[in-house]
Amino acid sequence: MNVTVFNRSGISDWILQRASSVIMLAYSLTVASAVIPDTSYEAWSVFMTQTWMRGFSTLALLAMIAHSWIGVWAVLTDYVTVRMLGSLGERLRLFLLVLMGILLLVYLLWGVFIIWGFI
Amino acid sequence: MKDGRPVNLDISTMKLPITAWASISHRVSGILTIPIFALFLWVLQLSLESKESFQILQENFSAPLAKVFIILVLTVYSYHLLAGIKHLIMDLGYGETFEGGVIGAKLLFACTGISFILISWWLW
């Protein structure tokens, strides 16, 4: 078992990757449908600061983080491996996963601050 | 992957079918989308901070080079979304044959072309 799997199980990763994709698709369409007909600051800020939209943004942010992690994990375990890169492969993959974890943590905190109006 | 089986698969020597290009570019666009999210968050922050920062953002995005960049970024993102939709449709059991995969990949590239045109038309 590889401890770097998001949920330590392939099946829950598989489901989470699809559930998060549907959430982000719905979110992207919702944002697009609000911004395309009216690109003014007033309409945009009123739309984005509604409580339900802040909740939806937070959900999409969490979906993005889970989706990115699972996606990057899948790509790295295919290409950054001992077979592809020799003995360095294992350590390089773990290093890249740690970097990815830090980046996604920054995205999470930054995103929550923006969505809930702390900055 | 520690069993040491020999692997005789050199992708660079193969002529890849269109389905392989669709699959690889789904991955590439996914990786590209991670730094794109930093851009999205930065734009979101400036757009909500104040009316002034919103206007500065709008002015900067009206420069031709910035427009080209934003159009490309949104096209990469829309490609990843469309490829994801194709993937979900195939998960449901449609188009899982090789012929179905070829049609799906062609549709995916065609839809991406359409979305590129729509995005450009909207932003220009």
C-alpha cells in the first residue's frame, strides 16, 4: 500500500476524482453564467459574496485540492519512478509530492481568505 | 513496481493513435491547470478586493498580449473540462470500443476548437 494515495484506497480515489470533477464543472458553469452576461464590478461582487456562493466556492476549492492531488499522484507514479529515472525516482517523487502538498495548502488558505473576504 | 520485469515499451518509436493524444493532452492540461489555479486565485482576489483593484485588473486585461494569454489559459482549462466530460461519459459505458474512442477524441478536439472560438469571441 502506498501511503501517498489520497484516501489510501484506489476505489475512494477513483470516486473522489469523479465527484470533485463534477463539482468543479458545475462551479465553472455557474461562475461563467454569472460573469458572461454582466462584467461589472457591482454584479460580480454581489454575486460572489452571497453566502450560498461563498459555500459553493469553498466546496469547489476543496474539490480542486483533492482533484489536483489525486491527478498529480497518478501522473507522478507513472513517470517519476525507479523504472524511468533509476534509484533517484522514488525520492524525487516523494519530494515532488511534498512540494505539491505545500502548494495545495497555500491554495487552500489563500482561497478561503479570498472567498470569505479576509483579504 | 519492484519485480524487475523487463519493459519493452518505447513510446517514442510508436505512431500514436488519436485516442492516445487525447489521453496524454488530458494529463498535460491537468498539470498545466495547477499553476493556472494560482492565476485564477490571484484574479479572484483582485476582482473582489475593491472597485479600484477590479478596474486595474480590467485595464490590464484589455492589453492585446494579456488577452491572448487569458484566451490560451481558458482554452487549456476548457480542454481539461471537456476531456473530463468525455472521461465521465466513457465511465458510464459509452464509447468504450476503439472506434468509439476515436470518435470521442475527434469530438473532444472539435469541441475544444469551438470553445476556443467562443472564448476568443467573448474576450476580444
